[in-house]
Amino acid sequence: MLRVRNVLIDLGLLSTHFVCDLVACRGACCEEGDLGAPLLNEEVQCIRNDLTDILPHIDQNGRDCIAESDFCEQTEEGEWVTQTVGGKACVFAVQDGGIWKCGIEKAHRAGATELLKPISCHLYPIRVEKVGSLDALYYHKWSICTPACSCGTALKVPVYQFLKAALTRCYGASWYEELEETAQAYLQQRSIT
């Protein structure tokens, strides 16, 4: 792993190519998985504050689920995740031309909430784990993202570059610039050896 300030970087973020291909995957990450999207405490509060304004931007099934059992739940480990409709799609997932998209993001674009979307979704396929006081960023490989890997390979875009906006949102522009420099130095060193 590399280190940029207080963040550890899995080398897979530099060596794996990735660009979402929604036409091929149909936004399956909004529908597949064991749980809903991980939420930070501040995201739970923001969604709760803006929920009335977000609801018109999501599907009826999601609204019904939220009315019945809230928009989020805590895991056994105490982490917040979004509820799912019938154990499948996130309550905030909406169908748009047969592709799953984020209803929170749709609400954000309409000016209904400051929250763009949960950071866990914005960062995907990066997952963040705590290692002591450091964040450790890992590439999460998932078979439904095979089209994204193919697209990224064709375009020669590594994960960390594809997720520039999300990483900048988390850690700031100067941190991302430092990540770029660190990544380029590492890749150049690797090509020499």
C-alpha cells in the first residue's frame, strides 16, 4: 500500500482500470448485495432532515418501504445502511430507462437536498476501512462490474482517476493532487523495474 497523508492506498486503485458502463451493467450495484448502501452518521442526519423533499424523487416501492420501516437500519456492528425493498434494491434506487440510478442524486440535481449521494456509493468500487487513525482505501472487486473493468481498460483509466470527484469530495483537491503525484511516481518506478 501507498500512503498519502493519513490515507493508505491499495495498489489495486492504481493498477485496475475502471469506468462505469451503465448500459451494460444497468446500475446493478443499486440492486444487488446483502445490505443497502453504507451511510455515515452525518448522511443519516442529512437524509432525515431532507427526506420529505427527497421522497418525490424515488419510486413508489421505495416510498412504501420507508413509510413502513424507515430509510435506514443499523447492522449488528452498529453501522448505518439504507433499507432495501424486499432485500434487493436500495430504497433510494430509481429506474430510469431500465437503469438503476440514485434518487438522492436526482433530488440533489433538483435542488431538494445538499447531499449528492451517499459517499459509499460515490466512491464505489473503493471501500474505506479504518486502520488505527488512518483511512485505508481498497479496490472492491465484484463480478457485476466486469463491464466497468473492460470499459476502463479500453479507455486506460485507473480506478483512482475515474473516482477523482469522489476522492476530492472526501479528502480535498490538494490531497487528490498529492495522490496523482504519488501514483505517477509509483507507476513510473514500477515500469523501470
